[in-house]
Amino acid sequence: IQIEYEGVSFKNAGKVPYRYKLEGIDPDWIYTYGTAVNFPELPPGDYTFKVEAANIFGVWSDKPATLILCVKPAFYQTVWFNVLCVVLSAVFIALIFYHFYRRARKAELMQQRVLESEQKALRSQMNPHFIFNSLNSIQRFVMKNDKLSSSTYLSKFSNLMRSILENSQSSYISLASE
């Protein structure tokens, strides 16, 4: 803000002493011979600018000239702007947490599906009908008292079960091993 003023003096033209103060900023009078004052950055608030001129005998004006100033805050200095910034920050943080929550939940669901698939694959390898038939065959050899055949089939069956369980833990199984 620039404020210009001029005192009228025919005998002392151009050399009139002035004093001014901006109430709320300047506690004391400021003396000058200039006819303008600059206030480059005034904080928001209400101010009263007062200026007086002195005559050739050094007598100051009876009543100072006054100018009332009201400086409004910039939009970013208002309460509403600060509230809006806090709300937007909270929403942004909530969105970030929600994003990470969804990501973790997706990973958890994916891992659960993988486990279910592994269990399904293991169940398909260990077909209950096949196991039942194999055990019935071994039981038939035991009942016939064919110890050599029952021992051979029991050994083959146990090797097959062991390889199925071992292969269920591997992600890759060669065709020869299968």
C-alpha cells in the first residue's frame, strides 16, 4: 500500500515536515519530509493511518488527517482454507491406507486361492477310489496268505503315497518323476 499526502504551505513549499504513524504497526510517530509512505506487506487486520504537518514555526496540526485501512487476509490465511486443507489431508491419508488395505487383502485372497488350489490338486492326486481299490487288493493278498505279493504291493503303494506327498510340496515336477 502506498499512501500519498501533502500539506499546504506557501512560504515553505517543498520543505514541509510531516509525521505519521500507522496504529497497530508503528508505536511512535515517524518524522519525514517525504509526501508518500509505502507499506509493502501489512498483515491482515484493521489499521488507522494518521499524518500531521508542521507550519514554518514548527507547530503541528491540531487534528491529524486519518485514513482507516482494513486489510483482509489472503484466501490461504482464512480458517476455511485451513479446515479444507486438514480435511483434504485426512481424506488423502485415508485413501492411502485404504489402497494399502485393499492391496494386502488382494494378496491375502490370492494366497488363499493358491492354498485352495494346492489342496485341490493334492486331493485329485490322492483319489479315494484309487486308494480304496489299492488297499482292497493288498487285503485280498493278505487274506489269501500270499505274503510276497502283499508285501510287494504294500511297498509299491507306500512308495506311491510318499511320492505323491513329496510332489505336492514342489511347484515343479519333471515328467520322468511323474
